[in-house]
Amino acid sequence: MKFVMSASRLMKAGEVVALCKEIKKDPAIVLKTEDVAKKKYFLEKQKAASDGTLTA
């Protein structure tokens, strides 16, 4: 399996190496993280769509 990792913050090289080792040991971590992120994204999107607009 090949994955592309993106970070939302700057990481030291040691942190990246440790994260890559952890992911190589258990690829399910990537799938679980992706699932959590997608759920959060869709919940926020659904909430924004359900908010009514103000009309005068």
C-alpha cells in the first residue's frame, strides 16, 4: 500500500520517521484516521447546509 502523508504543522524529521514506522507496523491506523477525518468533514458540511440563512 502506498499513502501520501500531509501534516497540518511542521514536524521534525524524527517525528516523521517515528510516524512512518508506526504506520508500517499497523496500516489500519491510516484507514482509521482517514475515516475519522471524513466523518468530521461531513458533519461540519451537513451542519453548514442545515443552518438557515437570514432574510430581511
